[in-house]
Amino acid sequence: MAKIRDSGVPGQELWESFFDAGAILDALGCYALTGDVVEFGCGYGTFAIPAARRTSGTVFALDIDPLMVAATAARAAGAGLTNVSALQRDFVTAGSGRPAGSVRCALLLNILHLEDPLRLLREARRVLQPGGTAGVIHWRRDVATPRGPPLDIRPDPQQCGEWALQAGFARVRACELSAAPWHWGLALEGP
């Protein structure tokens, strides 16, 4: 198992100063959900915890790093959330482990700079229910940012939209992320 290239995450406090996770989830259309959520690369649980507060289902928070999985699980327990399942998983090579059509929302946040983004987008599409949404954010390339992978591997919204259509999504909607000035966002909807 190997981490995604250039996926180092700073300390939790610094990491979470870069965006308002709840506002981003709202902008992506991930609120008042009635089904399960899968997050590909949960890190500290920055998005998994607010996602768990927005769904009646379970949030499957996946990460290859056992320390990140433990951090997410501890945060969920500390918040009294029983609907977070933090799992160590190499989802890049082995998939999410979720059945086809089983989740209402898939989260791909700051992750599509990996070597084969189309493969991950196909997995997200596979596990989405009809009418489900995949939320995507990534570091911008057009402004100086305090973190993020090298500019030459950062995807832009247009490229991600094209990948999403190739992966079987029917619609791509740009999302205004006023709570994250160094990021862009897309909501991907299935057929």
C-alpha cells in the first residue's frame, strides 16, 4: 500500500484553518442526507465529522494511513457520533469496499492529483445511488496557496469535469466555495 503522491497533510489545526468544512459540504449539496456517505481519504476527519452530522446514514471514512483512521475514529467518538465507520483501506487499488449503488454521497476532497484520477472517479460513480452526488474540491492553480501538491499535478475544474463525464457522471456543476478561497469545487451527479 502506498499513499497518494504528494498527499502529506500538515498538523490538524493548520489543516483545518484552510477551509470551513461544513460550509463546503453545504456548497457541494451534501446536507440533510438520508443515506450513507463515503469519503475517499478522510485524514483527520475534517469532513467526515460534519458529514456525519448531515446524514441519517453511516459515513464510511476511508484512509490508507492508520494514524488518520485512528484520528477520525477518536474524533467521532469524542463528538458522540455513532454513524462514522473509519476504515483503513487502499481504495486506489482495492476500491472502496462498498456495494454498487449503496451511498448517497461520495467525497473526493483534495485527492484527484493521484496518478489515475479516472479510476477513483469510476469507483465513486459505481457506489453512488441513482440521484446521488459526488463532491469534489481541490487546491486552485491560479492563485498562490499555503499548501497543496505541486502545480503541475493539480487538476483544474475543467479537467475534472471531463474526467467525471468519462467516468459516467451525467452532470457537473461548479460550486462557489466562499469558505475556501484556495479551493474550487464541483458537484457530480449520476444519471
